[in-house]
Amino acid sequence: MTRILRSIASIATILATFILAPPALAWQYEEFMNPQGDRGSGIVQAASNVPGIELAFGCDGDRWRQVALLPDGDKPLRLAKDGKVGTGFDREKLTPDGKWKVRKLNERANAYFGPAPTKFMGRLYTEAQKNPNAVLYVRVRPMKKSPIVLEFPLAGLRHALAEHLWKECKLDVYFGSPS
């Protein structure tokens, strides 16, 4: 009988650990080499509704910053060569398509690099502060297909920036201290 009670207690402890543990942040810290060959650091998050693409923000101090849509995984999303991107926090009210810089990663994959990355990340940071359930919607066109809207939940963004990039990217110069 005591063996059964210990087993039940062990199972209850394991379940409580998984149920009560804080959710893992969707934003993951990564180190990389920037196009100039310098070491950089960043955070990335995969789209929640479409596999094979992630949103990334990175820097190498205050010299270089970038926000990008990067193909990822075993079956990366193949982005068209036009670099047209619409964004917003309301799926029905996205900005008109703007032009993001297209970089060919290999024969089959393009990456998109956004203009004004610090300003863009500031918009995301502010929206995440106002609404913890905010989602960034991004309209892109996959290769030879109709446009699709990618979803990137902003939950955990403020924490990921404060913990991993605030000092490295010198974001205090632009946004003050993390709140």
C-alpha cells in the first residue's frame, strides 16, 4: 500500500511541476555571425501558424541591428523574391506592403531584412507592454503562391529583450530602462 501511495505522490509531484511551472518563453536567445563577420546576439521566434519561418531581432552592440524573417527547419518557407511585407497588430488592418531587403541564403531560400529595425522592435516592445496577448501579423508571399499571414505572439518578448539584449544592443539609449 505504501508503494502505491509513494507512486501516486511521485506522479502528483511530476504533474504539479509541469502544470505549475511557468511556460517556456517562445523567444529563444541565439548567437550568430552578422553579415560583416562580427559576433552578434539575438532572439528568434517561429511563426505560430506556419512552419518553416521565424522572426529574428539581433545586434552586435550599437553598430549593427537587424530584424528579419528567416526560413527555418527541415521544410523552410520559401519566400518570394519581391520582399513585400505588410505588418500589424490587427489581422484585418495590416500596413500596405513595404519593401524589405531580400538576401538569398541558398538556391532555395530567401531571407527578408526589415527597414528601421530599432524602431520596428520598439513598436513590438510597446505593443507587448500594452497587451500581453498581442500578436504581430506579417503578410508575405511564399514562392509561387498567394500571400499568407504569419502570426508571431509577443508574449515573453519584453522579458527576452530585457534578459538577453538590453545591454548587448544598448536598447536603453532608445527605450530607457526595461519595465
